[in-house]
Amino acid sequence: MIVTHKRIAVIVIFTLFIAATFSLLNVYQTQITGAATGVANVTVVSLVQITLVNDTVTLGALQPGQQNSTFPPAQIKGKPGPFVVNNSGNIDVNITISASQLFSTIAAASNYYMIRCGNASGQATTDLPYTPWGANCSDASSIGRVNMTINSTGWAAMPLSAPASPNYVNLSFQTLNQIFFHINITVPPAEPVGNKTSTVTFTASAAW
């Protein structure tokens, strides 16, 4: 066979076309069989937040010397319910409690206006959620010579100014995320007649 210059050129071009086709196929196959990785980042910020499920305690009409409280089984007896604080944030919190003066004749914290923390348990009622008593109540406030600690075992004088340390610590945001704060009042003997109101402030802080 006689191979002319034209035929040589066609053969060369055809050979180059086949080589380029194989090269493109190799590149295409490399792209579809490769692997790549990426990284997703997210930051979950903390939220310190409490809400009052029950924010009003009404203790009725009393005469000087008479006493009333929200202490269980008060709800079953038809007595007023306690303050119910719910941790509605996403971290455990400490709670600091203080109140304004309730009685005009009693300017300092006293046994006429008292508080205790914890939740009632073992009661068959649907009026309020019942969960175990809180075990981490702590307050170092001192009234006279008696150390008053806000806890689930006894009454403490209501702080009329914010204490240096939280009254209740480590309120969970998960399982038992509610706590009751019960109120106990006794009308002083010399207290004038009239409506008596005290504003109770619950302040949350991160428990870490």
C-alpha cells in the first residue's frame, strides 16, 4: 500500500483524536468517582430564663394575730397555691429571692412574713404539678441570732433585700424544672387595717 502525505496526515489526526478521547474519558471518570468532605459548625448559646407559672399568692382577709400559708396540703384544703417557678431556659439556674415590705409595722425580715422552697410530693391532685421537694435550697441570711436558711425543711424570714448568695441553686432545665416557693404570713398585732401587698422578685443566674 502506498501511503501518501495526505494519508499520513489523516492517520496522525485520527490517532490524536483517539488519544484526546481517552484522555477526556479518564478526566470524566476521575471526577465522578472522587470523594470530598465538608464541615458543618453550629454554636448553641445558653439561655437563662425563668417564668412564673403561678405569679400571685392571695392569702385572704385576716385579723391581727391570724396566720395563713400556702404550705401543703394547702391546695387540697382549698388554700392558696404557692409561687411556681419554671426553668424555661436551656441551662441549670440559681435563683435569688427578695421582696418588698408587706406589713407597715414590720420593716425588717421577720417571722411575720416567711418563705420556704421545694415542691409538694405524694399528693393526689391535679391542681398543681407535684414533684419531690427541692434538696439544694441555700441562703446564708441571718435574722437576729437565728440562722434562717430557705430550704424544704422549715420556714425562713422572707429576705427584704437581695442576699449575697442565691436562695435556691441548680434548678434543672430538664426533668424536674419546677420549684414551689411557699408563703407563710402572720398579721402583726399592731398592723393597721387595709390591703397589704408585697412584690416578690425572683432573679435567675447561670448555675456554673
